[in-house]
Amino acid sequence: MKTAKYTPLHASLLMLSLFITPLFSHGGTHATNEPDPIVGIEEKKGSTIPLDTKFVDEYGGSVLLKDVVQGPTILCFVFYTCRNECLSVVTSLSSALRSFADKPGSEPAVVTISIDDREKPADALKIRTIAFEAIQKPYPQDRWHFLIGSAASVKQVTDAAGFRFARRGNDFDHPLGLIILSPTGKVVRYIHGTEYLPMEITMSLMEARTGTIQPTIARALRMCFSYDPKSHRYVFNLLRVSASVIIVFIGIFIAYLVISSRRRRNKG
């Protein structure tokens, strides 16, 4: 029986696997899991939201989307009776908007639409109260709207935005995140998840102002910086960046071993 030959390449691969596993074993499962065939976000950058779609606001008044999409706009889909992930989306967005409240006139327009056509204006008003209280600073009342609508209206807008959800009894399966719109309703960026960096939102809104569509910056920002909500500053994530650099060097070292091994075999 032949004994397996243990080479420096095997040692390097083992070392790389031992290093990477704990680094990425938690906190990133959404990126590696297979997406639900029905639920998720199909990014449709450049598509236009139908601004003539009719909805009802939190006070029971009839509005068209073009009445509330005023300038660069943050759009998000939730359902108001949800008290888990949807509430996290709303309160996290409120926290991110806090920095805009310090600069009067810079506050972006925000439109939140319920994906549950059974909800009432009272449901929208309750979540609105929570959202504005979570900002903890004065924010223009006319810059964040909470809408409800018919199933047809909701579907028309979610389809255009690539937001796919599914009803599960009295609950919903749906993705989490924000959609950044230009003043004309064009989709320019998606911000996934429930953690929103004010810097990321600011840059996205700058792009939305001109309708510019750029590759996502979210991963780079989250990779290099961590936002400290207490100091309202971005802290360079030395450990994460150092780990990435080490991984790159290990990869280069492995490539060197592979090439050197091939050269020796060819000479032999």
C-alpha cells in the first residue's frame, strides 16, 4: 500500500483552511446559502419604478408615488405588523438618518411601502411613530412617508424594483434592504441587509441625484470600516483587513509552491 506523500503544498492548504474557517464561519451565511427560488432581490439597476402607481398614506389620503418621490429617494418594503426583521429595517434606517438631521435641508426623501395589502393606515401610522422616535432628532415630517396599497399596486412596484416576496399564511418571506431611487424613479443602487452605514447612504444618494449607476461600494466599506454609533465615526477594521492581506499572501505562497513543483517535475 502506497503512503500518501505529504508536501509543503498540502501543509499550506491545511493552514489556509484552518485560518479561513473561523474567520468566515459566522455572520456571513446569507452570502453563501442558495437563494430561495421565489423570495429575494433581483437587482434591476436602471429600471424605473412606476411613479403613477396609487397608494394610501398613513393618514388615509390617496397619493401617487410621484407625489412622495421628491429628489433622491430611499425606498424600502416591509409590512407594518411585523415586529422582527421589518422593525430592524425601519429602526436601522432611522439611526442612519440621524446624521442627516444635523444638516437641515440635506434630509433625503424616504418611502416605505407595506407588502401586505390587508394593512390599514393605522398600522402605517404606528410604525411611522416608531421610526421618527428612533431618529432621536427632529426630522422633516414630509420627508418620510409610509404607504399601503392594493395587491396590484404593490406588485407593480415590487416587480419593477426586483423585490420578490411570498405570503406564508399571515406572515411573509421577503428580502431585507433599501433601494435607492433617482428623482425620476430610476433604480440606482441596492443596500442589502439591516445595517446601513450613513456614508454608504450618502454616497448612494449622490449617485442617485445624477442617476449614475456604479458598482456596489457596500462590500468595500463594510470590509475596511466599522461604524461606531456612539462616536458617530468610522473605525478602520485592522483585524479584518490584516486577515485579508494574510489570506492573499498565503494564496500567493501556494501558487508559488504549485509552480515550483511543476517546474521540478518538468526538469526531472
